[in-house]
Amino acid sequence: SLIDGAMAFCREVLAPAREPFVPTADEKALIAKLAEYLKEPHSAEEIQTQVFSIAKESGMDPKQYFRALYGVLSGQERGPRLGPFIKILGESTVRAVLEKVG
């Protein structure tokens, strides 16, 4: 299934190559906003849209924000479409990771 494939990808590709990512103060503030947003359930598309909205409202380049989120979640600079990725990982799991950083 899609979920099994995503979990295998995380376990076999992302986890072994993961390097600690240290976000800037500005990135931490936006990461905290996404963590707050994820306290309630949302669709993958709503999450994707919210990530763009958070970056846009702050004036941060969305590419920078996405890199920071992927860095925190996977240790990589990029990855699969973020909204569905967060849904697959689980919103509460992702929120817990983001709260430790933000």
C-alpha cells in the first residue's frame, strides 16, 4: 500500500541519511505556527495550503520554509509533497516533532 511504501522509504532511505537540522530563529517561529495548526485534523491539501500561507504571511520564501520543514522532519532538503507526507506520518507525530524544535 501507499502507507507501507512511505514508511519503508522513511525507514530505509531517510532515517539512515538523516543529519541534524538546526533551523534559524525565524524558521523556528514558523515551525511553531505549523505545530499549532496541526492540533486539529486537516486534509492533506489543507495542510499543503497552510504551509504556503504561513510562509507568505511571514514574508519568508516558501522554498526556505519547506526546506526547514523537510530538514526537521527528515534531515533532507526536500521530499515528497508535504501535505500528504504529514498525513502519512500522522499529524500528531509531526506536531510532536515540530514542537520540540519550535
